[in-house]
Amino acid sequence: PVVLEGQPALVTGANSGIGRAVALGLAASGADVVVNYVVDPQAAEDVAHRIEALGRKAMTVRADVSSEEDVQSMFASAVEHFGTLHIVVNNAGLQRDAPFHDMTLEQWNKVIGVNLTGQFLCAREAIREFKRRGVVKHISVAAGKLICMSSVHQEIPWAGHANYAASKGGVMQMMRSVAQEVAPLAIRVNGIAPGAIRTPINRPAWETKEAYESLMTLVPYKRIGEPDDIAQAVAWLVSDAADYVTGATLFIDGGMMLF
Ligand code: NAD
């Protein structure tokens, strides 16, 4: 159903994996979409064309989410182009894995810079825009919706990935604090914590039969998640059907958290 018409959305890291599926899912629900990317403009253009094929408007914007300057100019051009934003999905993320004793400051800073500081910079611009505009009654009950992509590793420790787990734990507490702060302004802020999803970031965990079987020992539902599993949840969370949901984390993990 088309429930997001008139609600422009911005998705970071929207040219790959989960972000791509989320951008297409929002467009399928009626939103025009800003497709952010940092590398591979061709993949971003491809997502934009698919959004247009769904009858929605799209624009691609290159911005490194860990750069304050890039993020501010991305939001300025998005607002200039679409008039405003009602939905922002903080999705961009990466990994720089290493045994803890060998982890370099560069690996640490890169992951915290993109996964946590990047979400702070985009969340701050999102809240500023939602606050400036306020509720538009015939468009949505809320004045704006922010989604922060976390991970089951906001809770489950992950040996060899301490920087990543720390960044996602940080995302969770930032999300909850912001949700509490802006709830009186009718702005909703929620988290999504995916388990194992079939995307390039974790290819080694699913591309061989052996790796897949070993991954499945961690997943009670016995299948890997698909990017669309996340996209469906995001489309619901930002719709008015989820209007009483804020500060929540939705785990989409085939039951991984049950262990
Ligand atoms: P992916 O590698 O396919 O996509 C990540 C996207 O982020 C890419 O488009 C990449 O270019 C972009 N990106 C990286 N650095 C950026 C920067 N500085 N500025 C802008 N964009 C940048 O991986 P994915 O699995 O789709 O990951 C999306 C999100 O989901 C990430 O936050 C990741 O931590 C989270 N997540 C993924 C899984 C999984 O199993 N795939 C599980 C839990 C959480």
C-alpha cells in the first residue's frame, strides 16, 4: 500500500545491500528518495532508476557520512530538491576487523567515525529539519521519523570485531537518548538490529556451503536474512501504523537473540 506519499526520505549507504533494499522499499510505499553513496556512483544511479521505475522521484548524493561538511551539504541539497525530509534512515556502515591486540587506531577510528559519528551527524541534521518543519497533518501523525541501523552486536559481544560492536552499542544508546529528547516534538526515533543478512559486508559468512552451515548453527530459524526482510520492517516503522513506537529496537535476526 502507498502510505508514504509526500514524505521524502533519505537513506545513507543506499547503493548496496540493506540500504538499497530500504530505498526501494520506501519508494514502493510511495516515498521519493535521496540515495546517498560514497563510492560507486553507478550503483547509486541504478537504485535511482529503479525508484523512478516505481513512479517516484530520486536523487543521488555523494557524501561521506563521517564528514560534517559532506553531511550538511547533502541535507541542504536534499531539502532544496524535495522541499523537506520526513524520513531519514541511518544505514551506512562498515567493518575493519582485527584481533583486539592487533587493532590499529586507524581501524578503530574508521569504524567509530562512520558507524557512530556518521549516525550522529545525519541524525542531528534530520532532527533539525523535522523540528523546523513540525507536523504536517494530512501527511503523517509524526513530525519526522528517524531509523538507526544497529546490529545484534549492539548486545552480543563479537570477538575480533570490538570496534564494530562498540559502534553499534553506541548507536543504540544514542538512538534511545534522542528518542526520549524529541518524543515531545512528535518525532519518532527507532533502531533496527539485523542478524545475519545476505549482503557484501559479510560475504565470507555465507558464500561457501561450510560457512553457511556454520552460520546456521547461530540462527534458530535456519535461513539467512535477505535485505528485503529489513526493508519491510523499515517501511512499517516509518509509517503511521507504527505511530506509538519510539525508542524501540526491532531485532530482525531469525531468532539469533534467543541463544
Ligand atoms: P554493505 O556493505 O552492502 O552496505 C554498506 C553501505 O554503507 C555501502 O553502500 C557503503 O558504501 C556505505 N558506506 C560505507 N562507508 C560510508 C561512508 N563513510 N559514507 C557513506 N556511506 C558509506 O553492507 P550492509 O550489510 O548493507 O550494511 C548496511 C548496514 O546494516 C550497516 O550499518 C551494517 O552495520 C548493518 N548491519 C548489517 C548486517 C548484515 O548481516 N549484513 C547485520 C547487522 C547490521
